[in-house]
Amino acid sequence: MWTRLGKMREYKRNERMTRAEFEAFKLIKFRDLVRHANRHSAYYANIIRQRDIDIEACAPTDFPVLTKSMLMANFDAIATDRSVTRQGIAEFLAHSTDPNDLFLDRYRVIHTSGSSGEVGYFVYSQDDWARGTAQGLRRFTPGPKRTRRGRFRLAFYGAIGGHFAGVTMISPARQFPANLTVDVRLCEVNDPLPQVIAQLNAFQPEMIFGYTAAMVQLAAQQRAGVLRIAPIILTTGGEGMTRNDKEILESAFGCPAVGGYGSSEHLMMGLTAPGRDTMILHDDDVIYEVCDDHCLTTNLFNRTLPLIRYRMSDILWPRAVSSRPPYLEIESLIGRSEQPPQFVNRDGATDFISPHTINEIFVKGVTRFQMQLQGNASFRFVICLDPTLDDAQCDAAVAAVQRRLREILAQKLMDNVRFEVVVAADLPVNPRSRKFQLIVAAPAPAAPAESVEGVA
């Protein structure tokens, strides 16, 4: 609590700064982080020594770029607590699906494949977490007017059965003391759509927070009169919200729709500006370096797993002058945008699977994966395995992926959908965009290195 209150006081001070003063203040925080990393992270201590970096005068550009592959390859050396290891987290995630479970009873963990298709782990101490989530307490506009008394009803529509970014950030609101003022209902995005609609109609949320593509699916049900709710505000996340998405949501529900920007690496990062198509980046604790086809980010609040010049595939287009100084304002955000695959279920109805459900699959030993669609009744699931696995471990990983896919399909009443799991040495990027895509149309059949055919 005290850490969050301290951050709120810091935000108030920051809002009175010029951009130059703000950046100078962040540079002081950066050097403090570097001092910490030099003492406790073997990886960064080695970089500082090899590059002869002056800790008292350094800037992020003195350090090399850090990719997710490099993070995972050097995870144990980057972490500032020697008890935080890649193997330990893999074991923890293999047995824990409750986002409130703490690794070693003191660290919050988020895992994701993100936009690269590679699995990544991100770890936060209790203080890291308090600093990173304090952005959710600040208010830039007056709150929507309520017509009800009692606890504020908030529904989250996303993946809820694991250590995923969205549910991990929202779940603490279900605990004391937050639950005294907020009533949170978690709706699983992989449940059959009619089941979710029934939950929302019964709960009547005042606010819905969910993945953009999934929220658009709800909007169609609201327009059709199947979903009958009257929220006073919508917040989307997980994917960018286009102007068309915003118009669809606001027209269907008759209330404002706000686009949120967050990540597993940096938690809460920004919100769309009120009454504008632009987005305000709350960069109190993130230093951005904007590049043509990606951005480099330096996290100032995570002292357990320091991320200096971490490469993200998001493309940012900053405005020359921000409407809310000293913060950055961007014209648009281009990040992951995957089309939800649609299949005909066992009852003959068409339903969707959220890309996040696929993205957030975790199987120990699987380092990368991709869903390749073969129409509305089958798909191929291509995986890359840790090269250190022996034959028995490889077989176990393939069986675990097959089992997880069966669970996902059965939950959606899609156990009629056929699939095969294919092991590959690598996964290609889109030849046109040069970006990796999680969900693609299946290429022409080829002889795979190994495949296991199945049905849910």
C-alpha cells in the first residue's frame, strides 16, 4: 500500500514537470537501477565491465539491445535474485494455474508468447508489482456517472486460467480490501459464447474490460439483442483498438470505449486520450526509444528482472506535441492483431477461439508455436522444442500440447475439430510483413519432421 501511495505522490510531481525535467528525473532513476543491476545481476555486471560503462553518467543507449531470445537464454544471470531461475519458474507454471499463486511465495509471474511466438517469463517482487500497477489508480478524466449503489461491478472477459497479464493484474481486485468497493466477475474467453452471455446478463456489469476482438464479438451479440447489458464504460486491451472497433463498441453498448495499452513486460503502459484517437503513454517508469518497425523499452520499476533496451515489436508514432505534457502521446499503436479462428462446434454453431487462448498456452519444453488453419473444421499446430530435451521429453511435450489443445477445444464444445501437432526446427515469419504471426492459413502439405494427429 505504501509503495503505491508513494507512486501516486510521484505522479503528481511529474505532472507539473516539463518534458526535459521529466526525462532528467527518469535518467536519475535509470542510473539507480543500473547500480542495483551491477550489484545483483551477473549479466549486467558483465556488460558494464566489458563496455566500461560509467554508472554515474550512463544512459540506456550505452547498453546493448535485449531480445526475448536473449532474455530467456540468459534468464538466471539477468535476475537479481539467485533463487529466481528459468527452470524453477517452468516447474512452477507446470503446476500452477491460479494467477494469485506466488512463485517462491513472494514473486508474481506472467508468461506469454507475445508477438514473437516465443515463450517468455516475467517476474515481479511485491514492490515491483505495486510500482507497476500503480498506474491503474491514477485518473485522467472524471469517472462515469453511476446509477447504482453498492460495489462497482466490473467484468473481465479474457483468459483466466493461468498466469496471464490481464487476469494477473485484475485478480487482486477480488481480494481484501479492494473487494469492499469492487465486485469483479471473471468470464473465461474460451467458454462457449452463449455461456458467457448468460453470465453477463445475470451480472449486469457497469464496466467490461476485455480483449478487443472478443469485445467486438460481444458487441454483435448486444446488437442482436441476445446480450442485454448497460455498461457505463468499456476498456479494451491485449490488442490495439482501431477507430472502427471503437465505433462498433460504442454504437452497440451506448457508452465510451477506452483502449488500454499494457504488456507482460511493463504492465500498464497507456490509455487512449479522452475524446481523441490518440493514446497517452504513462511513461513515468518506462523509457521508450522509437524505431521505424519496433521500439526499445527500458523498465525502471522492475528490480527483480531488469529489462534495459528490451525490444518490442510494437510500432509507435509519437505526436510532436502532447496534449497532456509531460507524457508522450502517440498517433496510433501498431502491435499484435490476430484474427480469431472460427470453427463449427459439435452442435453445428460457429464460435471463435481467442488468439490469446492460443498465445497463452504453456507446455514445459515448448519454446515457440503457431496455429495453421485448414478451414473451419481442422488445423495444424506447429511447435518448436527446447533442443536440450531427450527423445522421451520431446514425446512428453508433444503429448502435453495435444492434451492442452483437446482441453481448449472441448471447453468450446469443439471436440469435433481435428488437429495435428507438428514438430519443426523453426517457424517462419510472414514473407511480406516480415513479422511473425501466431495464427495463419496452413501452407501446402509437406513432409514434417514429426507429427501426431488427433481430435479433441
